[in-house]
Amino acid sequence: MYSFFLILFSGLFLYFWDANSLKKKGLSKEYKIAKVLGITYSIGAIGYLIYTSFWR
């Protein structure tokens, strides 16, 4: 369960906080990459939770 929250928090932090700070600095390419990685981490965290729940 801790791994799920760690991955989810990382994805949400990257999506909301880090991407917005990159946008304010004018780094549009890095902004888009951060948004995609944040979404990927968040979806991956949900997938990880589903995957580990089937093994119990």
C-alpha cells in the first residue's frame, strides 16, 4: 500500500506542482513532458494497486 501512495503522490506532484513551475519558467517542452509523466505515474499507480490486489 505504501508503494501505491508513493507512486501516486509522485505522479500528482509532477503533474500539478512541477509542471506548473516549468510553465512559469517558459519551458514548454519540459512542461508537456512533465504532464505526460505525471499522468503516466498516476495511471501506473492505479494499475499497480489493481495488480497487487489480485495476488492476495
